[in-house]
Amino acid sequence: MELDPGTISIIQLAWSRLLGLDDEALADDGTDRVYSVDDDAGVLTFVTLFGREILKGPRWAVDAGRSMSGLDLRSESTLLTMSRDRGGRGLGEAQLFFCDALPLFDGPPAVVSSEAALVRELERRCPPDDVGEAGLSDVQHSFVLVADEGGDGPDAGQPIPLAGAGYDIWEGILAHIAVITPPDQRRKGYAQRVAAVAIEEAMGAGLVPQWRARTDNTASQRTARRAGFAFAGTQTSVVLDRT
């Protein structure tokens, strides 16, 4: 999967604004690494995007990072060491993916709902770490893939959440996708199916879908690629104590 050059330019613009840079700071004709100094920043972050490197944080962190390699700065342990005296707390290492084509899905139309109660029930069925990473109940636009419960029990005929997806809008340009699936419903294609709904809705609104997956979450990375996303870079961040 390759992204259109125009899409890449749009993504670079969005991330330039997210990182407090000039709109053209991440254009292809720039230097390999860009620094963004913000002495009020509550987060120290290192981003790689289409071969470019960006380090954003207070001046003490930016100055310390100038002599470090990109490979070092991509490591959460490096950023934690840099910020040890500033109360640094890790937010993790993640991979960034983007797409600019609608995902292809064979099969009947997905049955989805945006009811908040179904989102909460879906999260109840998932591990807390997954719930925290996806944050589906907090996104602006959410969708839950549902199925009717069979049998004669008290829940007969009630919609059962199988997987969920949604997105927040970043800088009026990117649709930051969130996906979550209960452990007992994984490896059935549900995540890809509901993600396709969120992606289609986002692209219909003129947004570029963005997928962020932890570096240790190979299942999320695999789902992103199956949904037509292309790898574009990484993000590593730590929270700083500003007291």
C-alpha cells in the first residue's frame, strides 16, 4: 500500500501543526531532523514521519537530544532516562499508519450502532489496558459492530457488541482511528470490519485516517495493514512533571 504524494503532504501539514511547527517544516526538502522547543510542554515526544525526525519538548530535553541518534530517541527508555529528574512517565512507543483508499470488504453489510450503552458494554468485555489505549468511549465518532443474541435466555434478541471502532478529528485534517475487540471475539475479522465503517465515515468527511498501534501490539499493526493502512513512522512520548 502506497500513499498518494498529495496525501503525504496533507499528513505532513497536520503533524507540523500538532508539533507546533511551521506548516512547511516537514516538507520533503527540509533537513532530516526538526526541533520544536516548548518550555511549557507537558510531554516530551519524538516522532519519525516519512523519513523525517522531530523532537519536541522543553529546551533542556531538545538540547540533550541533539547529540543522540534517531534510534536512541525512538526508545522509551532513552526518553525516560532524559526526563528522570523531571518526573518522566512513559506513554509508550507506537507505530503510525495512514490510508487514502477505502478498505475492500467482502460480505454482507455490517450492522453497527453508535449507542453509548453498547460502547460501554463493549469496553466492559475488554481488558483495562485495551480500553485505555483505544479510549473508544471518549472519541467523537464511535461505531459498534453488533449481533443478536440467540437462544431463549433473558438476553435473547438483545444486540451483542462484537468489536468497536471510532475516530477523533485532529487539526481538522486527520481522523485518529481507535479499534477494540473483546478477547473472545478476536481472529474473526470483526475488528477489520468495524474499522472499515469508521474509515469510510472519516474519508466521507474529507479526513485522512490515521492508525496508531503500540510497537508491541502486533495484532493492531496487522489489522491496520489488512485495512489498507501504510506504515509511515513512529511516536515515542513521556509525560513530564511540570510542578
